[in-house]
Amino acid sequence: MTRIGYHPGTHLQNNVTQFLERHLARDAAQVALSWVDPQAMRSWGFDPATELPHLSVTMERFCGDIARTAAGMTELGLQKGDRAILFVPMSLELYTAMFALVRIGAIPVFLDSWARRGHLGVSARCVEPKAMISFQGAFQLVGGVPELAEIPIKIAVGPTTMAFSGRIEELRETPRMAPIEPVEQEHTALVTFTTGSSGEPKGANRTHRFLAAQHYALDECLPYTIRDIDLPAFPIFSLNNIASGVTTVIPAVDLGAPKKNDALILYAQLVSAKATCTTLSPSMLNGISAYCIEQGLKLGGLRRVVTGGAPVSRDNLVDFTKIAPNAEVWVLYGSTEVEPMAHIEAQEMINFRSREADDPEWVDNGVNVGHFADGLRHRFIQIRKGPVMIRSEVDWEDLEVGPGEVGELIVCGEHVCRDYYNNTEAFRRAKIVDEAGDVWHRTGDLARLDEQGNLWMVGRVHNAINRAGHYEFPVRAEVVMKKLPFVKQCAYLGLHHAELGEETCCAVVAHPNAPSVEGMEAEVRRIMAKNGIVVDRVVFPLEIPMDARHHSKVEYDLLREQLVAQGLVG
């Protein structure tokens, strides 16, 4: 049978909501989503030994709510091709609204919730939305952004005291059910905006074919069983779960604003919901393992854990395998545009024989993220800050680095997002069209491939430090510094230097009761020298700013500004 998303012409089976229909026909009583009611959370008491009660919805009810909500949306005037901004946290309402839009061929648009206020208007101008779906507070918050304030159809989620075009809770009660709209393979299913390192918002154009291809690629490397229960911290994995027909547990924590009790709550959720799988950011992975080790707890019910989104060290994986003894722990490397790119199992990463295995203070050159996903072509090119044009194979020969050398990773394949919504400049910066017309995605990641086919990540193109014509990379340096017991946070970055171009700087935030500043600096310089890493300067700022999305990546530009403001550098 031809796969969903791969039928010629305009076809009912191209609409990715058909994945839900298949699971509905197979088992209507299957639990689709499970979540913690806010009232239950308030009365719970934060005792990990006490069950955290969850609500749930069956596949039959979930699909029915989607179809009725979709019908209500059409009565408000939404139709195939219309864009609707969906500004709702991970919740039953989010997935009901999203699939309702996709069902009728409309296009949910996800703005970058961590973007600056001005960028929200830029994103809205790009997609020209006909509707916005969000909480009343969010509508009030963006009321001063003209492009959002002028949207004609406003649909509220939750309690309201203002007038709206409709409410999701009311649309869900629409008497009729909307049929699934036939679409072409390349009809846009979702637009997801990210601000990225350039600071300019760009919307990944996720077509129905692309979403289907992404699901098939994830299913190939991380297959589920029908009895799995999964708690994903990344919305894209929720979509994959729903396409796979397994129960999805919605995290009961605010992913954008980490709090002290998050690890406790997630532990309780994993146990109470009897989760068999989970997908965590590195910071969440480390938080849960630290909490469980401190409390003497284990997650024996997990059979698989997936982490990614930022570098993960062997030490991080060693800690987590202690508290999840029955689980495979997979490190997944991917991005908004390509998921997955590569993956490696924790034991393979831990047992990889190198100097690091024999010397606890040595770190290999980069982070091993395993082997490439099936069906993905790859190349490594020289560091180029501007667009790249390819007219013939000769151009590739001039652009690519030698075997085993560090270069920017670019990939091409069926589950690679091919363009950005209504943004030719973003396409020009991030894509390369080759002599055959194939589209290659520039990851912006610097990496190398070893003789065994392992992919080693060493940093980002825009964070590479050009010191006197030789590049230094942050990833390895930061893993080295984290081996020192007094290091709470750290960063390795370049600072402007009149003679060198850039000098290297180690920024360290220490734990309480750390040694003297002089003693810490001496230790940083010692361990870095042991690893052959150049250190020109060591500073001790108040904090290291991390990315708002995963809280696992250093915000280098912001850190430079803070170092100047604190008088630590000139």
C-alpha cells in the first residue's frame, strides 16, 4: 500500500491526519493522550511516593473532537490553505486544534515563543494569518503587535472575559464532523518558526510529504510497540507518537521556564503514568538523573530514553543509565529541518575505546553522535559564512574538506525540509541546490567523520573561534571544563583581539564553596592544557546565559555583552 503522504496529485491519503484514522480503525479505545489536571497538581503535595493522577482521552474521542472542531472552524470561515497562528502550550487543546486545522487543509503556524516581540510581527507578515488560536492572556500580550492585532478570526482557549470569534471548547461541541480534505504531497501542513543563530525568524515549510517522511525516518530508528506509553519533551515527538498510535503523556512542567521541582514532577509522571519511553532535553535528562541519584530512586519501567537538542557527554549518560537500568538510552542528533540525522546508544558511546576511556580528564575531539540515519546523504564543506552556489561537480571538489577533517555538515534526503515558508533569503542562506537540482540543508554544525563512520560534533559555524588563522571549537573545551568538580556552568568563546583576530576565553560559574579564583583559574588552565586546548583568558561571570528553548546551549553573543557589562573584558 502506498504510504500516507506519497500519492500522486490531490489525494485524500496525502493528508497526514490519515495516520489518526488508521489507529482509530485499529483500536478506538486506545488512549491517545494523557495529562495532569492543574487542580490535581495543586493538591498533590510534591511527594514522589504519592501517585500523580492523570486524565486521558481515547483515540475515538480524540478523533471525534478533532473532526467536530474542524467543522466549527469551517463555520467561522477557515478553509484549505488559510494560515492560523497556534500559540498554545503542549496540551489536549493544542493537538485538537492543530489536527483540526490540518484535517481541513488549513495551516497551523507555530511562532517562536522565545523570539523578541518585534520578530512576532515579522513572522506574522510572512504567513499573513487569517486566524489566531491562543489564551486570552496571550491575545492581550500581543495586542500591541499590529500584524497580530489585525487578524480577523480570533479563537480562544480556556476562560475568557472578552469577545472572541469562537472558543475551542465550544467548537469541540459542533454537531457535525468535517471530512478530511484531500491535499497534494507538497501542500503545507505546518509552519514552525525558529529565530536561529542569525536572529531572523524563518518558518520551516513542513509539507504533508515531509511530515510523513519524518515519521517514517523516526520510526525506522526508534520503533514503538503498540503498548508503549511515551512522555516527550519535544512537540515534534508528540506528533510522531500520535502518528505511531502510542499513548502520549503531556509533560506537567513548563518547558520554557524550568523550575526547581521539574525533575521531581517528571519522575512522578513517568512512574504514575507507567511510561515505557521518554524524550528529554539534555538539561532535563541531567536534572532527573541528579534528582534520582540524590534520592536513591530508579526508573525501572523505562525501556527507552531519547535525548538530543544539545551536546550530551559520556558522563551524563553514565549517570542516567544508573537510574534507568532497564532502558536503552539513545542520543539523537537532528534539527528543526532534519530529524533524525544520526543516533547512538549510550552503552556504545560509553564503551567507545579511546584515550578518554582510560584517562578521566581527557576528552575526545567532539561529541560522538553515532551513525547517519538511513537514506540521508551527507557532505562536509569548508567554513563559509555566505551563500554557496553549485554548478558542477568541480564546485564540490573546491568546497569540500578532506576525509576526516572538520567541516560544516550538509545533508540531503527525503526527510530533509526543503524550504522556508515565503522566505527566499532564508533559503539562500541555509540551502544549497546542486547540479542535479537536489536541495542540501546547511546544518551550521561543524563535524567530522571517523574511519568507523561515527559522526563527531565539534561546534557551530558561527561559534568557531578564528585565532590567528586556526579554528578552535567550543564543544570539546566545555566538556573538558565540566570535568572539574567546582564548575557549575562554563563556556568557551572567542573575544575580539587586535593581533590574533580572536582570543580564546574560558568563562566559569562555580558551585558554592569552590576554591579561590586563583586556584580555579590554575585548574582550568591545567586541564585545558592537558587536552591541548588553547586558553588566552579565564573569567568568572555571575552566570552563563543559556538558550530559552532547551536550556542546554550557551548564548555566546549575550554572554559577550554580559562580560563587558560586568567589567570582566574590555
